[in-house]
Amino acid sequence: MVQTIASGSERLIRTGVTYIVRAMCRSVALFIVLSALFVASTATVALEPVALETGGASRVVEVIDGDTVLLEDGREVRLVGIQAPKLPLGRPGFKTWPLADAAKRALEDLALGRTVRLAFGGRQMDRHGRALAHLYDTVDDRWIQEAMLARGLARVYSFPDNRAMVSEMLALEREARDAGRGIWSDPFYEILTPEEAADAIDSFQLVEGRVLEAAIVRGRGYLNFGEDHRADFTLYIDPESRRRFEAAGIDIESLSGMQIRVRGWLKSYNGPEIELTHPEQLELLGD
């Protein structure tokens, strides 16, 4: 009888301990979740996801223009993911873009004489031998691309082999544009309508409008914005690029009737055309 009571007491104690431990674990887990939610709710932009690969650090000794710097270790770095207003830089006949000098001064303020660390999220070098990197100030960990976009002195400019951090940069660009900062107060950088696209051939532009028709023809995607497919603005997606859109959950044919914003280089091929190579070029604005 005594043994039975003792065994029952031991089971009761073990059960109580187990309950307390589990309760503590749940409390700790809840604390962690709530802490994470608090941080997420107060953070503006995640500075560097794990996916980025470190590229060392060096001091900025020269700012070439609003998106290019020269480092003390000899590397020239193109700030990946953004395009600042352009300077001629020795190109015959090239006209300085509005606010190009302001963009260069802003980058000098942010980076000149400072030690920055490089982080890579895709292709690491362009055809000119420049490093394609995100830059972070080693003192305060400031993300330089973020600062340029927030000041309205750069646009998002991405490629299919360099897509890291683009969603964060698009959000920064939208906020600056909505506030009318920097380039977003200058008509040179206005978002075009499909009807205006023909006047901006051979330039990088943002175009916003409603898709009249979306179709897949022999594996290629087409988004048409007018009745005349041989004259009106069109978006073209090749089969390889279509797979990137599908992987991102975007069905090209479902975009018919959608209001969208797109960015890219305008070319002339049966009217003005932008080739879409990756999903980040496309922003869905609604029905």
C-alpha cells in the first residue's frame, strides 16, 4: 500500500514537473515570437540577409558618379540594384541628366573617406570589370543603396542575375517617389504612360498602364497595351524568363486587365517594347 502511494506520488511529481517545463518552454517560445514581431514591426529595411556573400572591406577614395565608387584596394564598385542620374564621364555628346551632380554629392557625403564592406547577392563583376556590390558603412552598418533611394537620388535597376534585396529597394523607391523627393520632382524621371513610350526609345524608363491583352505564343509571353500589336506598347517575355515568373507565382496570361508598373529599356520592335527578364521589373497595381 505504501509502495503504491509512493509510486503515485512520484508520478504526480513527474507529471507536475513535466507540465511546468512545458509551460516554461511555451512561455519562452512566445517571448521569442513576440520579440521577433516587435523587431519586424519597427524595422524599416533588413540590412543584409544571410544570402549575401561578403566581399571584404576597403576605404572609398573617389566617388565617380551617383552609383560608382573607387576603393583604396583598387576595386571600382558599381552599387548594384540602383541607377543614379548619369554624368557624361567623357562620353562625347552625352548630356548630363538632371540632378546628376546632386546624386554624386550625396554619395560623397555617404561614402567618401569611409571604410565600406561589400556584399554580393548575385553576379559579382560586370563586363567593365567593376564589382557589383551592396555597400555598408563599417561604422554604423548603413546600407548605402538604401540611403540613395530614400533621398530620391536613384531608381531601382535590377538584372536577372542580381535580384537580391530588390523588393526592399522597390519599397524605398516608392516611398521617396510618393514624397516627391529628388528625381521624383523632376519631369525627366516621370513615369510614362504606354502612349508616351514611343517618344523614349533607347532609354531606361518606368511605364504604367493597363494590360489590354496577355497571351502566350509559341512559349513566348506578350502583354499588349493597345489594339495595334504592331504599333502600340508591348512587354515581351522569352521562355526562359517566363520560368522565372512562374517560379514567383506570376501567371502571364492572368495579367490581362491588370494595372501594372514596369521598368526597363525601351526598344523599338513593332512599336515600343520592354523585354521582361525577371519578376522584379513588374509591379502589380490592381485590377
